[in-house]
Amino acid sequence: MNRAVLVAMLGAASIAHADSQTPTLRLKREPPPRHLRMRPRSAVKEATPPPAPASAPAAPDTGPATTFKPSSDAVGLVRDLRRPISARFSMGYVVDGTALTGANTLDGRTPGTRNTTGRDDFRRLRAYAIGEGTFSSRGVLLPSLSTYFAGGFQLARPSLELDRSVFSERSIASPIATWFDRTGFQGRSAWLEVKDFLDDKTYSPLRVRAGQLYVYGPWVLHMYGGLAAWDGKLVKLSVYGGSRVPDYTLVDVTGKDRSGIFGSSVRFDLRALKAKIPFAFGVEFLQFTETGGAVDRATGHAMLQLDWRPRQDIALIGQARALDGRLANEHLQLRSRYKQVTNLVFDVTNRSDSDWRWDPAVTNPDPLQARRYLDLGPVVPQTIVSGRAGTLIAENVDVLIRGAWANDRVDNVERQTNTFTARYFEIGGGFEVRLRRTIGVGVTGMTRRTERPETADDQIRDVPGVIEALPRMYSAAIGDESFTEGGMSLRMSLGARRFSALAEGYGRRTNYARTYCESDAAGSDCRSIVAPGIEYSDFRWGGRVTVEAWIGDRLRLFASYELSSRIDLAPEITGFKSLRLIMEGVY
């Protein structure tokens, strides 16, 4: 017993001696980082709760730990779909102008003087106010009712000229292209739509829309009428009908541009099946009818589309469009993506001479009829092949390159082609470098070479006593032979809906075909000798500066100033200048 007590006393003494010789260590705790947020104490489970009965389902966790709080930067960027009303309105003021240089025009006239009609040659200053607005609602009057309204207005000072019958000035309005000379309102969309209005959920994909609306068929149609659609996963079906809206003037001067429109479309997406098949195909029909002496003749259109997507990053889309039972246009597109940052797109378009000119209603107009807006000459069979590729390098350099080749499939190039459908080859590209995600510097460039006939049979030779015929209305010898253009941009952005600014500059050199020229005594080709005083090439440059600023999340201020250099083909003016000031409100 005494031995055990002695051992215990020696152990205690050694521990006390060790404690007196060992330094004291303290753990210093670092403060938690500020960018991390700890879970609230109320959401921490202090004890394991007893298991719930089998008949009572577990209540969902609705505590603060699972509540999503978007970043302050994202507030206001995306429209909240739960809001029943959304509106947007913008208004601004535009001033366009130029100045005289004191030089004469190419035909020797002195600009700024009054001609025989008593009217100035052109207006050197033009100012007008513009505005646009949209309003939409969902479930306001009825849970299944949605509305949408969009339109714009313009306040302009009309052009004035001297009326010699009363020797006073009067307003003269142009019937076409009245955007700058008329005051008025132009509606673009005004429709009502009902969806999911039946008690049976089987018919929830059904929707009905009526009013002034746009329909995307073989052509983007703007019409007064109605549309019924079924938006299912496997089948999408739509039927529409109405009359056409005159979009090319604020005032319908003819009262006849009211062609009747009837159409339908159906699309089957086999990827919606349980056993997915990577195919989708659709058929569309469109019929124009002559109503009330309309200037557009009756035409029927049909389009077939096939979509094949064997992989997520590969898509092959083919389209074939027919006009009045004849094949008019075929289009094939291949889209591919490589490693999420490189995109490749290839297009092949084949156009027949039975195709429309620029609109489904303008197919083969009367040659004696007055020319209409965008009447681009007779249709020529043509094949266009194009490709473009874009990629991202080092996460801050965007690169894009594009090329295209067009070939006319005609026997007589001089007689069957026209200036709008000449053969050409073009290539271009650009890149943009972003610095610290705030500043971006971009450079673009493109060049095109156009093939024109080398004959001079229809040219005017400036030789006394020799009278030659004027060139044909759509002669292929008229137009540009080549052009090269380039541009630079400097962009700064402090974030979405905050502040951004953009400065752009461009230049373009154009060489024109030598249509009017003279020949020498040896009778050589007149293209080698240019008549004095006629310009066949010009160089233009210009620039634009835009500034956009947001005041809060609802008010946007926008300003832009644009100018161009002197134009070689218009030596009487200094160029073009334009100032735009716009304010937009969003709700």
C-alpha cells in the first residue's frame, strides 16, 4: 500500500513539473469571410424529430434556407410572368440635315435654286418626332384572356411647294414612303387571345387569336383576321384567314391593297414520342385571293419542311416552296457546333424563275403597271451557296468569317439577267476583343466581286451624230462591279440596364460598271475609255456614336449621332448628319 501511494505522489509531482515547464498554446480563430452567408439558426435541426406517421406526408421545407433571393443585378432584367399588365412606351426627336458645298451637281445644275415648279431641289433640314408603344395583359378581365397592342406615331412638318394657281404655298403629300412627310398614327398589332378556356385539360394546347396580327408562314404576313392554333408537343396545327394590312404607306391611297389571305400549317415533331425519333416535318399552305379589284392577283403557295437532328449539336433543315403548283424555291441548311464555342452554318438556296420577286403577291406584274416599292426586276433562276463560322478564343475574343457565291443559271447572260441578280462572290469576317468584360474593340471587313457583261451594245457613245439606245430597264450592265468595306467599333458596358456607349466607324469603296462612255476612232471597247465628267467609283466613310443610360429599372435614355463623308456622286452636299434623342419607359 505504501508503495502504491509513493508511485502516485511521484506521478503527480512529475505532471506538475511538466506543466510548469510547457508553454501555454491558444487557438486564434479567424473571422468568417464576408462573402459567405451562414444558414439561419431557425433552420438548423437541433434534434432529430420522431418519424412521421406513414399516412401523413412530410411537409415541404419552406424556411429561409430554401428561399431563392435573386441578385440585385438581375432585378428588372427579366419580365415577371406573374404580372397581369406590361407596358412599354418610347418617344423621341430626330433631326436630319446636310449643307451645300457650293459645287454643281454632276449634270451641271446649281443646287438650291428653284426649278420650274417653284420648289427647292431638296430640303436641307428635316425634323420630326417619333414614338412607339406596346401594352399587354394576361388574365385581367378573364383568366384565359390575353391582349397585346403595339403601334407608333410620327409628328412631322409637311413639305411645302408653291401653288401657281393661287400663288401661295400648300402642303404636298407623297403617296408612297410617307414616313418623313406625314403626321399620323400607325398600328402594328392589336389582338385578343383566349387560351385554356375549356374545363377539360385535354384542350389546354388550343388558343384562338383575333385582330391585327402577324402570321409566320411561307412569308411574314401582316393581316386583319383571326388564327386558331393547337400547340401540342407532338402536333402543332394552325389555321388563319383575313385581309392584308397595307404596310408601305401611312395612308391607303388606293383602297385596293386588301388581298384576302387564307392559310394553314401542320407540324409533327417525332422527338416528343416516348421512343424519340430525330425527325420533324411540316406542311404549310397560303392562298391570296383577289377581292375588291385588288392589284395583287390570286396566287397559291405551299411549303414542305423536314428537320433532322441526329445529335444535339447537329441539325439539317430542308425546305421546298411551290407557287401555283410549280416548284419555286429550295433551301438546305446545315448547322453544327463544336465544343460549345464554335458554330458552323452552311446554306444552299436554289431559286427558279417562277418565284415571287420580293413578296408572295408580287409574282408576275403587268409590265405597263406603275412600279411599286421594292420592285426589283424580273426573277432570274439563281443558286446561292454561303457559309459562316464563329468561335470564341481564350474566352474574350469572338471571331466570325463568312463567304457566299451566287450563280445565274441562264443561257444569255446579257439578255436574261438583270442588275439585281448578277453573279457575285463575297467574303468577309470580323473579330471583337473584350477587355475586362467592360470594353470591347471590334474590326469587320468584306469584299464582293460582281460579274457584269463585257459587251457595250446598249451603251450611249458620246459621239456627235450617233444616236444609241438607252440601256434596258433592268440591264445587267448597270450596277456595281465590286466594293470593299471595313469598319471598327469601340464598345463600353457597365452592365445590363446600367450604362453603355458605342462608337463605330466605316469606309466603303465602290466601283461601278462603265455604262455611259465613248469609243475611240478604232472602235475599241468603250469600257476602256470613260467619258469626261462621269464618276465610276466613289469612296464613302462615316461614323456613329450612341449612348444608353438607365435611370433605375424603368426609364431608359438613348442618344445617337451619325454622320457621313462627302459623296463623290453628289458633290453639291457635304454629306449626311442625323441626331436622335429617345426616352423609353418600361412597366
